[in-house]
Amino acid sequence: MLALASVALMRGHAIFIPIGGVLIPPPYPLTLSHPDGWEGWIPTATETIVFTAETDLSHPGFASVSFHLSEVTSYEGRYMNDLLQTGITTPDLYFAAAEQQQTLYDGQITWTGGGENSTLITASWQRKPSHDGIVIPVNIVCNDYAAYGKIRASLYVPTYTLPKVTEPQTIPKDDGSYEIHRGSGTLLEGVAGNKLADEWDRDHLYWYGSSTIMDTQTADRFTEEQTWRDRDQAGEWRQFGANSGDGFTVLEEYRGFMVGGSYTRLHPEYKDVFIRSEVGPSDEFPNISEGETGYASSLPMSMHFIDEAEWDGVHVNFCQGGIVGFLQRPIIIEEDRSPIPEGVLWVVFGETPGPGWPEPYTPNNSDCVIYTVRIAAFYNNDADAILPIIIAHEAGHAVNLEHHSLVFNDVGDVAFPVADSDVCVMVNPVDAATYIRWAGMGYAHTHNTPPGGDPPDADDWENHHSKYKLHSNHEGQLTYDQY
């Protein structure tokens, strides 16, 4: 007796479904494997990932394996300040074109589909190409430093009414289980499904000394939404003070930036500030570098000095397609070559709009003006030493740091600071010697010497207790210790 059947199309394959019958998937096993080293893989733009499907299909005739991508991100550009791909929001993961896939089993397996923006590719064969299992690797192009998606494989055999489909796997690994310390062998529960690689989660979203991602104020686990927020904001988000926070979301810091020609990811717990300097060599300062930033790197934040092609003239995180966060401006250090005005009682060597202007929640919201000709004329032989300090001083104002008062003794003379000094780069100096000797104390990175010269004999620079935070007479402007 001839049985009636209906025909349905599934992604280019004819699937015969018996009327009143049972839908049956193939009985053959199908596995989908990620590449070696998958536990530690983090997306990198323009690289190729290889997943592998395997089956021991004994059916001698036509069959095929299809690979599917879903939930793929389409962020603008490849990283947050990608000037070459502004406005481009193509899928961040796609299958390499058929001709770029591997030739398998002497050509007995053929590829269809694939290519830029594709989410489907199929490997087919007319006869079983191997007596053993069939192994099919597929090349996937990753085109973003925060690329995310899911992949699954499907086995189609015409004599069965359903394909056999594997469970989807995330690209990158994002199931929230990972070792808190490499090699410990102890798996801990992290954040699953936040579209960030587990490898990065472990090193950046764990609070120090904690075995889980916790809110330090309430000891409650972060919700998924909270893990995306700016982690160095003021108040309950770990940091405090008027100049805390950098306005970047966790996703933006994970996705990263091009800085000085090199790609870098940021850290959610450190305040990141971007600087673009237009100060360069001149007759007065022939030995300074183009884009001179002075001692700005000694400020107690993560400072990033960007090239001309690393901002759009207004913002540094302008590639925001699909990413929600505040647009952030860099600090622009401008040069002004006007001379010292006649008849003034107080010479201005640098200017920056005051704290809280124009948007108090944004730390890098001001431009700086450096009066190079005035510095050279006023300080004479000391000018080369003074210029980098004044640049750092004005950059400090741009992140809402106010003046620091010098320490005076009982008779009104400047008292040189000791190990517990309150003097720093934000000092409002009374003379060049004091400025050169003491400005910058407390602000170098771990393995640098103080910008102002060697520390006093009584001061152990490497163990200076407050070198990573502002001193107490900055009142509410304290920042965090980095370690």
C-alpha cells in the first residue's frame, strides 16, 4: 500500500513528513567540538576559529552537515575607536566562504553557502567518503574584539524526517564556570550569558579576595545587568569621591581601544582617562616630543595617550552601535604661544575649566591650555623641567582635581615633605625649585621613579603607602588603591 506524505523544506533540504506518522531524527551520533585552548580564548578581530562536527554515519548515500550561527552581535566597527569602520555594523561572526573551507576527503565533500555576513554553511556528500567516522571542520571568521554568538550543527539524512541537531555552544566560552586561579583545578560559578569571555570575566569581574562576583557594599551577587555597569563609579559601585568613575561600561572596557597604535582592553575597576596632546617642539622647547604629555601618566588613574587617528575629533568611544553608554571626550592639551601680558601681577602658565564643568559625572570633560612661551620666559633655565609638571597639573584639573596647598612651617617657609607628605602634582607652587623637587610625588607607577626626582632619604618610594591615591587634603577627591 502506498503511504501518503507531505513535503516540507528545511534550509534547502527536502524533508518528507509522513501524514499521521512520527518525526524521526537520524540515529547516528553527531558531536560539535570547539578548538583547542577554548577555555582561554578571547575574541580578536580578523582571526579564524575552527569548530569541528563529527559523525560515524553508516548510511552509504547522500547526507550533509549544516552549521548555523545565531544571536551574533553586530557592533559598529571592530573596537570602540575604530575610525576605519565607523558606521559599519556587519555581523561580528560569519562563516568563511565555501572556497575558503577545507577540502575534505579528496573533494568528495562539497561546501555551499558561507561568505561575509553568512550564518549558514553546509558540507554535503553523495556517498559516504570514509569507512570510519566523518570529521568536518568549519572555518568561522571573527571580526570584532567583543564578538559573540552561538553555533550548532545539524545532520541531514533524506530517509529520516528530522535533522539531528547539537546543543548550541557560545562563541566565546560563556557558561560562567572557570578557575579563579589558573591551574588550581577549582571551578567556580561566575556570570553566564553576559556575552563576555569567561577568561576575561575571571580576571576582571571578580572582586579581589572574593570567590564570586559580589557587590562590596551589600555582599550580594551582582545581577546580569549590574555586571555591565561602570564598575569604577562613585558611591555603591566601589569607588567614591567627585572624580571617581570613567563613564565606560564593562562591555566597552572589554571590547577595548586602539591606543598609540596598539590595541588594549581596559580594566573595569580602574578609572581610564584618554589624553590627546597638541603640544610639540618649538624654538623655546626644541627637545620635547610631538604630542608632549609631560608627567600626566603619573596621575593616579589609567592614562591613555591617543594618536590623531584614534578619536573622531570629539569622542573616543564613538563606535557604539548596539552598545549603551556615555560618549566620552578625551582631554585635549592645547598649546597657546601668547606672551606674558604686560602689567600682570600673577602669570598664568596653564588653564583648565574648573571642577564640575560642564558635566560633573564625566571625569574627562575639560580641555587644557598650556602657555609654552610664558613658561620659557618666566622660568628660563628651569623651563624644561617645569613644562612636563604643568602639563600634568592641568591634566589633573581636567579630571576635577583641585589645587593642593604647600606645607609651611611656623615661620612661614615651605617645609619640605616627608614620607607622609600632603604635597603632590596638584601643588600650587611658590617657586621653581619647590615645583621641580616636589610636584608629582606620590603618583608614579610601581616601577617608575618620582617625576620630580629621587625621593627623600626617609621615603621608601616603592612602598609609599599613598602613591596610588590622592592625599588627604584633597578632601572628597580620594580615588582607589590599585592593589
